[in-house]
Amino acid sequence: MQDVFQIPVDQVRGIGESKARDLVSLGIVSVGDLLEFFPHRYEDFRIRDLTEVADGDRATVAAVVIGEPFVQMFGRKKSRMVCKAAAGTVTFTAVWFNQHYLKDRLTYGTEAVMTGKWDRNRRQLTVSACEFANSRNPRAGTVKPVYTVGGEFTQAWMQKIVSTALEQFGAMIPETLPEELVVKYRFMPRREAITAIHQPADANSGLEARRRLVYEELFLFQLKLQAYRAMTHRRKDGVAHRFDREEVRRFARALPFELTDAQKRVIADILRDMEAPHSMNRLLQGDVGSGKTVVAAVALYACVKGGLQGALMVPTEILAEQHARSVARLFEGFGVEVALLTGSLTDRQRRDVLAGLQSGLIDIVVGTHALIQEDVYFRGLGLVVTDEQHRFGVQQRSVLRRKGLNPDVLTMTATPIPRTLAITAFGDMDVSTLDELPKGRLPIKTYWVKHDAMDRVLGLIRRELDAGRQAYVICPLIEESDKLDFENALDMFARLHGVFGPEAVGLLHGRLPASDKEDVMKRFSSRQVGVLVSTTVVEVGVDVPNASVMVVYDAERFGLSQLHQLRGRVGRGEHQSYCVLVADPKSEQGRERMRVMTETNDGFEVARRDLELRGPGDFFGTKQSGAPEFRLADPSADFALLEAARDDAAALVRDGEFWTAAAYAHLRSFLLRQQMFQGELLD
Ligand code: ADP
Ligand code: MG
């Protein structure tokens, strides 16, 4: 049978060449596009009993005119007309704006179906549509679709052409879901569902149609993800690392601590993937302080022992410097050459690093995402680890592919991924979780104090400094602002100088030159500086286990996840650590955020409460993370269907036997339309 996506939309009766051209602006080119141009809501013209209509609702009633219409004109075109009417047992005032041409038809005893907004207290219906007994195309009693169209297209025209298209081509709509699934979920057949979503006989059949089509959309999406994942696993075009496991174990044993069980389990997952000939695409989730960097180091070590190079990508230069240093420390005595590549290297340094990567002299390079781009060439890149970058995109992979590289990829994050995203945006990845903190960690004690408690805060810092520990003091601003009344780092730095002496206090913020940043971080790491006054540049990844106090000024300025990240800078060693939130929140929500922080140390719990308080919104930077946009489905609202679709797609890909030819053809045209993974999946 012919594919409706191959038939130009001007084949629909009533659509001429010029209308067909206009429809392109709605993304409608073929008959199939038109049939799948779904309404976003319905207008309900079913007759209701006025006594059951809530105040402010739109409703359609069967009314009888029981008075004389009265018209007030405002200028030549604008008017207000009122008329007494009755519907069932209720008498009311019908009001029309700018429709006084109806006046002559409103004679006593005339029956009319009126649709409008009901004002219960004033017993008044503001009529937007009025239909008399002899209407040619009665809407009364129907449910009409409302399409997302503007300007040149009217709803009535859209309804008409969709209806014509259904008559002409409805029989050609194929079933795409395997019979088993249609039966399992009692779905409408596809043809029926597409008809019903445009022209529901009643509200329930509209919902049923939607359920089937939402499932289908999610199912096809999942099928693509799962097929892609299966393909990556099947394809043997990745790197099969050849390292000596015993050597890797020796490295792990030489670490200054015993790995947690969770770390061991996750490392085993990763090493298995690395040895296999397919390319690894693994997500490593773990709360702050759970020891992800060490896991990365073991994987990188294995990579180097297999004769290949590794790259560690982080979001900021400060982090790059810090990671380069701590990774180099872990590799001390193991003959691994680590280099740092950031934007602040001198030309000469940069040239040396690039040459070292190309010749293979450098084993591991740490830097920001610029690492894998442009003019960076590797002798043999075997593993890319990204930390807190959320996603190693298809694009980045294709940059590497163009250079003939297909390294294993490990993506590490401390941000818990909302379950909808885990199934959609991250659905093609294998996931490992570090669900255990290293032994001997004392839970961080978190306090919330008001600004007037500064003396007590200073007392705590003093006590910890005397005990040999260190402290962070975080301010929202770098310098004083005339617009925002928040603590700034420069003032705080000056103030703490006065209290603890200039030697003991360091300053770090994003506007410092790179060499100054590096210098102050070095002095803090080596304990020369006891108190680091900083902006949120220390938010992710900074690792100084000796630090035991985190003070956050104007904490209500920060989101919960951000506060949790900041707090994660302490409690990284065996010492009791403290987090002090200094805040006078004006709103109840702000106070609730402070309470959440004092109540839990668990990143997943914090994230859950954050979602509750803020709604999903920008929580995870959804746009960045490549969350897909669906036409009908709403991954949160339709979560149950999403999960079902994921499981069904996985089973289908695994067993592979109940593919129908139509499902395959539909998936193919779906993928081509989305231009997703073009070529990769289809050949
Ligand atoms: P994450 O990146 O997950 O926030 P890190 O890898 O930076 O955590 O580890 C946090 C701190 O804990 C570091 O100082 C690290 O050296 C230390 N650490 C990691 N694993 C262990 C372990 N198994 N036992 C004790 N300390 C550990
Ligand atoms: Mg880390």
C-alpha cells in the first residue's frame, strides 16, 4: 500500500497549490503530515445542564428566547446586546458583543444553542457561538478539535480538510504496533485512533485515541534508542582495550584507601566494557564525595596500560587544574604522564602538549571540552571521561569519529537525573551508580543562621583553623553591587583579613587571571591558606579533604542542588565537617529550602525536594541535556506509558521477532523525518 507520507498534501480535495504552499509553514507537506497534525485540545459543544456548570466555565446550553433583545451601540461597529433566555429550569441573561446582526433572529420563543462563559452569580452567559435550529452544519452536541494554527488558517477550514483527508486516505493508514501490544493494552487500531483524535465521538474516545498515539510516539522513540544501544553493543568498531587486569589491581591496591564495594562494582562494569570490542557509553551517577574521580583514575590507568591515551574533561579551568594535580598524584610512581590543556597555557606550552599527545608521550590529558576539538590530535585515544558535563553528545562523538577515533566514553555526574530524563535523554546509555560513601565519613552537620550570627560563624572557623582544618566562605557576588544587596567576596576577603590575618585568607573568583586562580588553589590545597573566600567557582569538583567548614552567605540566593554541591566540598575526609548557611529568606519557599538542607545530606533527597519546590523547569537544564521534544507525549504526565513503552521496546529489540513490516516502514519514515541517527540505524 502507498505510504501516506509520500502523497503530496495537495492531493486532498479542497487543497490547491497555494494552500499547500501555506501548509508548509505548519510542517505539513504530505497527506501523512496532515493526518498526524493533531489538535491540541477540543471544544466541547455538548449540551449541558446550566445548574451543573461551575462559575467561569464555558458551556453549551439549549436555550429559548424569553425576552426582547436590547442593543447598545459603541460607535459604528462595537455593540453589546442582551436578551433574557431560559435553559431548562434556569432563566438567565444572554450577552453578545459585536453581534447585533443577530437581533432580528432573537424573537420570543426562538430556540437556540448558545455556547459561552457562565457567570453564575450574575446569571449571565457571555455568548461566543449561537446556533439556530436550521443551521446547516450544526456543532451542537459535538466535540470539535482545536488546532495550533494562526493567521490564514481557520479552525473550520482545518477541520474540513482533515475530515476530507480522512475520507480519502483513511483506509491507507497502516497499523504500526505489533498485534501483541495492541491486544495487551486494548488499544484502538491506528486508523481508528487517528480518526478519533481528530473527530472524537465523545470525550472518552478522544482520550483513548490519545493514549494509543502517545504510547506509539514513546514506543517508536524508545525503539530507536534501544535499537541504537543494541547496535552499539553489537558493533565491534570500538576499542578493545588490552590491559593486564593484575596490573590494574595493583594500582587500585596502592591507593591510600580501600575502595568501597560500590566503587569496586562500578570499576568492574567499566573494565568489562573497556575490554569488549564495542564502544562504551556509560553514565556514572554518584553523590558528591562518593569517589567518582578515583573510579575514573582506575579506568584511565587501565587505558594507559593497554597502550592508549585517556582524556578527562571537566567544565571549568579551575577544575581542570585541580583534577590534573590530583590525578597526577594518584599516578605517582606508576609512570603515567599527565598533562593539562586549558585556554590559559602559553602558545609554547600548548604546542608542547599538542605535540606530546600526537606523539604519544603524554598518556592522559585533563582539560575543558576544547580537549577533543579543533587541532588536538591523539596518537591513540582510548577513553574519554567527562565529569559534571552531563552528556557527551552525539556531536562530540562525531568530531572524534571524523578523526578516526571511537573511544570509550564514561560520563560522570553528581546531579541525580530525573526519572523521565533517565529514560529519554539518557536512555541509550548504560548506567552505573555509586550508592555508597567511603567508610568513616561523618555526616556533615548543617546549620542555618541569620546574618546577625556572624560572630558565632567566625568562632567556628577559628576553632577549626586551630584544629588544623580549613574553611570556605562563599559569597554570591564578586564585588559590591548597587542593585543587589548581597554579600560580596571582596568585602568579605578584607573583613576576614582583619580577623584571621592576611596570610591565612585567600581569594578566588572567576574574574581573576588564570595564574592567580591556580596559585590560590595551590596554596589552599597545600594548607598555606586556611580560609578561602570565593564565589561559586568552587561549586563542583574541588577536592581538599582537609577542609571542614563551608559557610555560604545569602544562601537563599542559591538553588538546592547548588547548595548541595557547595556543601559537598567539605566532609571529604575523616574529620567532622560543618556547613553553615547564612540567610534571612523573605519567602516561605526560601525558608523551606534552608530547612531541607538542614534535614538531609542525601543528594537524591535534596533533588527530589528541589523538584517539589521548584517544579521541573530549569532544574536540570533540560534543553542542554538533549531532552527530546514529543508531539503528543508529555514524559512527566505520561510517565507510566513511557515506562511501558521502554520495556516493550527493549523486549522487542532483544527478541527481535515480532517486528512487523509496517512497524519497520513506519519507524523508518519516522526516523527519516526526525533525521535522527540517519544512516547509522537504517543501513
Ligand atoms: P566525587 O568526585 O564523587 O565527588 P571524589 O572522587 O572527589 O568524589 O572523592 C572525594 C574524596 O574522597 C577524595 O578526597 C577522595 O580521595 C576520597 N575517596 C575516594 N574514594 C575513597 C575511599 N574508597 N575511601 C576513602 N576515601 C576515598
Ligand atoms: Mg568529582
